[in-house]
Amino acid sequence: MAKSETSFNLARTPLYDLAIAQKARMVAFAGWEMPVQFSGLKQEHETIRKAVGMFDISHMGKFFLQGKELLKSFQSLVPSDLERLQPTQAQYTVLLNPQAGIIDDIIFYYQGKDETGEQHGVLIVNAATTSKDKAWLLEHLDTASVHLQDVSLEKALIAIQGPQAITSLQPFVKADLSVMKAFGHIQTTVLDSPAFIARTGYTGEDGFEVMVDSAIAKQLWRSLAETGVAPCGLGARDTLRLEAAMCLYGQDIDDTTTPLEAGLGWLVHLDSKGDFIGRSVLEKQKASGVERRLVGLQMEGRHIARHGYPVLSEGKVVGEIASGTLSPTLDKAIALAYVPTNLSKLGTSLDVEIRGKTYPASVVKKPFYRSPNRL
């Protein structure tokens, strides 16, 4: 992307100048100018799998929520039972439209009640959908009892990921990170300043996401780099999440796909909660089954199936690729694709059309790679 293309319309995170100083290659992503790679995609990918790296994810949407009826009000917007959450626990879930299509996938972090009885939570959403999500929330939450504060531009967010994440981050954090469980989170201090830290990520590895003020984020980024934590870009983040079969909004899931079609049935809690937007559609799909599913595919050979490529069975187009890459860890071409349910069984042989030619693939188990370091 030429420099002139990035100079006017794209937003920049507080860590932009540091990325430039570290020779990052920048690209346009979701309205932001973001680093796609520093040392190189494969090297950054392997660094996360074997050691530790850090990502600037400050472009993501960040909302603080509070109110005495916060959980009750938010329950009606998602298929997951948030009232099961204890303070310091989090839930990956989805916002649904009336057709049970996915407006966005999100993480809701429940912080508990304060001395006045107000419930508090943190909500992290995708960068490309921040404005859409905010409007949807304000329209459907009981704003008389729930207050939403958008801190997307006020706070920076750094993801420290990999088997050495805890030893790399701990020197800068007051709290003991070792006692945090997966999807746990705390309010603590980083570099003696207030911080929100969650043991979550988007790489399939153990790691943390740290939300702090912009000035502290710059200090933390520099400090981590000085101790050998490698800066990593969106390219490696994408190959890492795809190996772990984590969905990317806008490719693998969108407002035309339901969580049951997308293999996210584990976050749909029909039996333990009341009504929510899209419930009736999911009840019907649960009863009768879905017509299509998001499956994992492994290509024969190294031909890469890209987003939108047709998937064929016996010469007829039956679906399409959602995401695809050459897995650096497995050294195999892998993909996620929507196919009819009757073709979703493990071992099913399919073909993918790539630039006018068809290449064989087979349905395989997800995730493609499961890290031994994951909690």
C-alpha cells in the first residue's frame, strides 16, 4: 500500500510511531493503518508458538459497562448465559440479530458489583464493527439502568502471546499473573499505572491482553521489546488464529451465519437462560438441524484456498471457502469452508476451485493445531 493511500483516511493507534521505528510494513485494516508484519510472517508465527511476541490490537473497540441490571439487560442480546459468570470471569459470545445472524463476536468480561450494587463489565469488540455494535447496544440495552462508556480511542490494547508470555509480562505487573485462569481478568497496575489484564487472546496460545492508557502502552511496548519480546503483525495473527480454527468476523462469520452453522454451538445456552434476540431461529435449527456447517479442510498439496473460492462435490459447487492459508506450523494448506451438512463428515472428499482449476481437499477435525501450552 502506497504511503499516499494511508495518509488521510486511516486512523492510527498510539503505537503507530513505534511500529514505524521497528520497520513494520503497514496496511489498511478496518479503517486503521496497522502493522501486517515486522521481521516476517513465518518468523513471527513461529515466535508466538515457541516463545513470546506482542501485537498492537488498540484498534479494537472497547466499552465499559455498568448498571444494577447490567447482566439481566445484556442477557437478551446474546445466546450465552452471562448470569453464570463470577467476578473476574469472561465469556466469548456473539451479538445476534432477529434472524440469529451474527452481528459481531465479542468477549464480555464481568467485573462484579461495587459497594453501591452497580455491576461492572468490559466489552471488547471487533474494530470494523465498533460503531455498528455501539449503535446496536444503545438501541437494545436498557439505557435507563445501564451506562455504556466508549473508551475505544482513549485506551490502548496490547496482546502478549506465547509460552513465555507470563514470564515476559510479570516484571511489569503488580499482581501475580500465575493465579489467573484462562479467560480470567483483573484490575491491577502496569508500570505503576492502572491497567486491565485478561488471560485471553486470538492465537491459540497462552497469553494476556493488557488495556492501559496510551502513554503507558508506549512505555510497556518499549519495555517488552527491550527484554526480547518480538513485535508481531496482523499477518501472523491471522495464520495463528486459523490454525486454532478461531473465526474471523467478516469472513468466517457475519450477519447471515448463525452460531450453530459456524460451529459455535457451545456458546448457545438454550436450556439455562430465557429469551434473547434470535432464540426462536436457534431453537428451530437445534430441533431440525442446520443445512450447512463451517468445516475444516486440508488441501492435498500446497495449493492455498482463499476466501470466496468455490467448494465442489462431484463437479458441482456446494459451498465456498471462508478463510485459508498455508499453515506455518503444519506446513499444510488449511481452510475453513461452509458446506452442506451432509458433506461435513470427517474424511469427506471435496474439491476447491483455484483460478479455474480444481484441487482435492478433505474435511478434517478442528482445530487444525492445538497448542500444548494452552491453558
